[in-house]
Amino acid sequence: MTMACAHCGETAASPLYVGNDEERLPACCPGCAGAMALVHELGLDNYYRLRTSNAGRADQSGDADRARGLALFQVPELLAEHERATVDGERRLTLSLSGLTCAACCWLIEKAAADIPGVRSVGTDLAAMELTLVYHRADTPAAVAERLWRLGYGVTLPGDPRGRARRRREERRLLGRLALAGIGAMQAMMYSAALYIGVFEGSERVYLWLFRWVGLLVATPVVFYAGWPFFQGAWRGLRARRPGMDVPVALALLLAWAGSLVNMALGGSHVYFDSAAMFVFFLLLSRWLEQRQRHRIGAAWQQLKDALPLVVRRCHADQEQWVASRQVRTGDQLRLCQGDVVAVDAVILEGRGQVAEAAVTGEPLPQPRAPGDAIQAGSRLVEGTLRVQAAGAVDDSLVARIADQVARARGERLPVLRDWHRIAPLFTVAVVLLAAITLMMHWTSGPAHAFEHALAVLVVTCPCALALAVPLSVSGGLGAALRHGILVASPSQLLAVNGLRGVLFDKTGTLTSGRFHLTGHQRLTAIDELDDEALLAIAAALERHHPHPLARAFDSRPFDPSVEAVEVLHQGARGRRHGVFWRIGPDPAIEHGESLFPGSSQLLLFEGTRPRLRLWLRDSTRPEALAVTRALRLQGWRLRLASGDGAEPVATLAGELKLDAWRARQTPEQKGLWLDRLTAAEGPQMMVGDGINDAPALLAASVSVATAEASGLAQRAAGLYLLKPGLGPLAVLPGLARRCRRGIHQNLAWALAYNLLAVPLAVAGLVPPWAAALGMSASSLIVTFNASRIARWQSSSS
Amino acid sequence: MAIIILLIPLALIFLGIALWALFWAVNRGQFEDLDHQAWRVVFEDRDDD
């Protein structure tokens, strides 16, 4: 009977039951069953009533998986780097969590960890996916990690703890400044409003004085504490002889504040404390928005870098010990168990195994490796046990170098932004000159008046709106893209989507999922007591726990419960059913290619030594591929397919998806060349790929997209990449790019029109400073608001 | 009108208290996880049944 797992909600083909006599709940796998039993044992059943989304599948029950997941808690020096002593002599540790799906998970984790010996307090942060633990016993973190593991959550150490702490400090400081500026600006505005309206005309001067003094009191911290980043930036710019946009900002702030003070002392007519405070508030608001965006993208990048394991099993004179991967030196001997990811480039000394290099080369099927073969960091040992010798340190591996290059590529700036940074100094000088001219022009009507007009020029031309127009719109676009599952590494590529003429797809891992399904089977013996379904159920029972990708085709199929003592062989698996051995594995006699189902892999099921059933398995086309290609064709783009695979499967897929052209057996260079030729003939092209073999084409394309499961090199080469498995987000890309471009045009047009209109009026002395501050604020606010509309953009199709 | 002489300093004192509370909250990370904390009170309530 098929039903939904009560823990993770996935279909349980052959459910296990958990619970007491009153209530028996189905679970899809031992992991989920264990998690449910533990939740019940801890008396936390409320979790299932309170949660708003299903838990992730707790399929981590194997002893080897658990040992690997918890191994880093066996290495004290790794933990020590992340621990901080609290004032009470206890220790505080922040851990990264995975598998959190809703706020109920936080509740469950906090409750489950709270009664572990040594725990003083537990706090979780859903947004940052973090757990903060305060404890006083050395073995506490390992115990907490073990319990969370059993509940189905992954626990690891956060990467780059110092960078994270610095970001958090920056965020808090800016938020504090923003809040102070907001509250202070409103207060200052309130007191000034009374002055502007003229409530005090005719009444006693003492009230006028009171309001001015209060305005000074409120605005001073806003200008000098909240506005400190602008003074700092201006000073840094001047010292480096590259005055940026902070210079006119700081000048205007200083003039408005000092000028008001002088006016108060000399008995002048106006004070501008409110204008200065408002100015600071709006500038900080845009800066805060930008910082949040940057940090969120930074967090997504961080996950990429954490692909290599933190700990390895090092062998030393017959002794084996978990050590930090960073301590591995060339020549060290390491042991790899089934499921391990290799931390360093290495050479096999002993043992045989199947190694999946999907992360490095994009090849979906694991390859057999024997002593003397090299394996690359980032590959996973699917089956077998190996003893290897490190060929270098962690930082020498290809994957680590890619991670580094990715980090460096983050510094790349938008071309539009680069242009602005070149113009900024000229603009600054022009504005200051203009203010000086205004001051001289109006000098004859008295210094106080002239000063007022010069200030109006400075405030009115504040380049905020113009400077913010492009970056804010782009950052809004990046936010919208992130919500739709696209991480934008190169913002200029997001804008380049608007000019595309065609798309080139890779096949394996891009249009297909890399996950196998059964395409057909054939009986090899006459009809007997076992029908086809019974034979398939035996195959499913044998393959159920096999780590090979081909075995995943059987995951959702019913299996025969009478098959016992299943063991994983070097190629395939074997088990006993009613005293008879059954085995499944590749058929060594049959060459690939001459089969009933072209492009499919074959497996044979044996009863004893007698072959009983032949099975064909094929990489499945992604379910959303048809809808996505249709949506992209509607843009008038031509869609093509380039694959390293043979002609037959490539042609079949191209026909299924009605693609315009296809090429099979393409080397990486050929893919890149074809893309170059298409660009020359038709115009800008987009490349969508996942493997190392797509990298040349990704680099050659105007817009390059890497899928979520793409290899590190493909992701580095790509400008955009998808965060969730599947192609779904590609369909929203054209609409998002158009929206982003429209937002930029609107913002630039508005900012330019505003400046062209306001500057002559201000130079002529027709704009009082308060009106200038209002206009400047309004123009920045409109630009910010318009950009936030882009960030809220929703695809009409989703 | 004379009451204003008293009321405005009073308002400033409240402003100071509000700002102090705000900074206290920001420095304790109260604005960092807005999704989870909002649910917390719901969970604790049901816990007592």
C-alpha cells in the first residue's frame, strides 16, 4: 500500500510503522521512522501539529553516514576555532544547520537540545540557519549534533566565522544608524514644521529659541553619529585624491549643520536641522538595502565553497584518526569509505571502488578506479573502500582553486557602475563649483541669503537619485531573481538577457535530470510462478539501498519484503529469497549499443546463475523541460542542443522538445566554437549547462546559466545560476530582465529630469533649502521605491 | 503655551528611552530572525495543554 510519510510527506512505497497502539504512523524510510520515534520519545509531538511545511527526509540512518556527519565533532582543534568563552566561564558555539523548513523546526531543535547534559541555552536563527549553543561540558556539542542528526537535521561548522561576525557587526551598526536617523529625522521635521508654518510669529521669542535648540539637539547625533559613514567616506576619498559622491554629501551635511548654528547665533531667519537629518536618513536607507542584498548573495556563495569535507580519516602507522582537512600534507595516507567526498587530490594505493566525478567533470555515471589511478578533490566514492595518498594540500586542489576564483570574481563591478565611479569626481567638482558661483552671484544681497542659495544648490544636486538609479534597480532585479531561484553572479548578464537571439542547451544534467528511470524490461525465461511485477519487486529489493545512480530508478517502486541479507557487491548487489541467491548487476556479455532501447543502460537479474530479467534504464528528461523550452521559444529565440552523447539519444530529446537544431558527440571545444559561430551569425546567445565540458561554451556566451547541480567549474564560468534543481526559473528570466531594464530607464529618466529642472532654479536662488531637501529626498525616495517594485516583481507565469 | 517648556523636555526624555531600547534590541540581534521569533509564542502556548 502506498501512502505519504508522516514525517517528510514523501510517498512511502512500503511504509514502516511507528507509534503506540492508539496511533500508528507511516514512515518512508528508517531515517524518518527514527526521527518520528525520537520526537515522540522526547514528548515533542506538538511539532507535527504546529509545523507549516513538511520536514526534509531524514534519510541519514546509515552508520557510515552518521560517523561522517558527526566526525568533525571528534576534532577538538576544529571546534576550538569556533568556540568563544562567555563571561560566566562557559562556552558559546555557533553551528550551521541544514534541513530547516519552517519555524516549527526551530522549536523542535531548541526543545530537543535543551535537556542534553551540559547545555545552558540553545537559540536558533531560521533566517541564517544557525544554532547558537552555550554549554559547559566538552562532550556537549557532539551529543547535540548526534541528537539533531537523528531528527534528520544536518549540523556543520559555519565557514568563515570571522567574516560572518564582521558582517553581522556591520549589519547591526548600520541598522542602529538607520533607526537613529529615521527617528531623529522625524523629530527634527516635527519641530521645524512648527517653525516653517510660523506658529510663533507674534508670540514670545523664547518658544522660537526652544524649538531651535531642540532641533539642534535632535539633529546633531543624526548628522554626526548616523551620518558618520559619509564623513569617513569623504575623508578617505579626499586623501586618496579620488573624491567620490560622499564629498558633496558630507559638505552639504556640514554646511547645513554649521550654517544653522551660525544662523542661530547671528539671529538669522532659518535653520536646516531637519533637512540635514532627512538627508542622512534617506541616504542610509538606500545603503542599508544594498548591504542586505550583498550579504544575502554572499551567504549563497558561501554554501558553494563548503563543498569539500572539513575532516578526513588519516592513517598513521596502522592508526586511524579524524583530522582537519587543512592539516593534510602531500604524502599523507587517508582512508576513504563508501559515500566519502575526497578532500584533496590523491592517488589510490589500495582498494577498488566506483568514483562519481559528477561535481568535477559532469559525468553522471560513477567510474571504476583501481590502485595507481588519480582521484580529484570533490569526487565522491560511491562504492568500495580505498586507501589513498594525498597529492597536495586542500588549497592545491582544482575545486579549492575554483572556489577561490569564484570568491575573487565576486569583486567584479557592473560596467554601468564603473562608469559612474569615473564620472563621480568630475561631478563632485562641478557641483562644488556651481555652489561657489551661486554664492558669489548672490553675495550682493547679503551673506546670509547667498549662503542659503548655495546650500540649496548643494542639496538639490545631491547626486543620490542619479547615483542610486542604476545600482538600486539592479539590486532590486537581483533580489527578484533570487526569490525566483536564480543567483546572479554577473549583473550585466541579467541585463544582457534582453538582447538574446538564441539559446544553446547541454543535454545530460541540464535538459535531463541525471536521474535514471526504467524504460523497459524483458523476461529471459518462460512463464513461471513469478510474473514480471514480482521479478521487478525482487530487483527493487536488491537495489533499494545501493548507492549507484542507476539504483535510484527503483526507489519509488514496490519491493519484495522477502528478500533478505542484501549486500552491495563491487558491481551490483546480491540477496537471499526463500533460500535462493538472487543477484543484480551489469551484463558483461552484452556490449553497449546493440539493445532494444538505444541510449539506455542495461542491468541483468539472476536467480542463482540463471539470468531471469533484463532491465533498461534511461536518464529522465526533466518534467519541466517542455514548458520551459516553449516559454523561451515564445521570446523569438532559437533553441539548440549540443551534447557529448551519441546521436540517437540527442536526436530523440531534440525531437521531444521540438528544438531547432542539435549536434551530438561534441567535444568541449566544439561546443564553444559552435556558440561563437552562432553569435557571429545571429547575435547574442545564452548557454545553459552543468558540466566541465560546457565551460568553454559558457565562457563564450553572452549570458551563461549553470544548473543547480552543476560542477564547480561550470558555475564559475557562468554568470547566473539556478539555486534549485530543475530548469523552472529559466522561464521567468526574460520577463525579469525586461522588468529590470524598464526600471533602470524609468529611474535614470526621472533622476535626470529632476536635476535638469531643479539646478537652474536653485542657482537662480528660487529654491529655499528646505524645499531643496524635500525635492532631493523625494527624488531619492521615488528611485528607491521604484527599485523596490522591481524586487517585488512576480512572474505572471508562476 | 507655557506648558510646552515642560512637555518638550519630557518628550525628549521619552525619545532617549526609546532610542536606548532600540539600540539594546539591535545589539542583541532582535531584528535578525523575524520569521522564527514570531512563531515562538504560538508554540509555547500549545505546549501547556
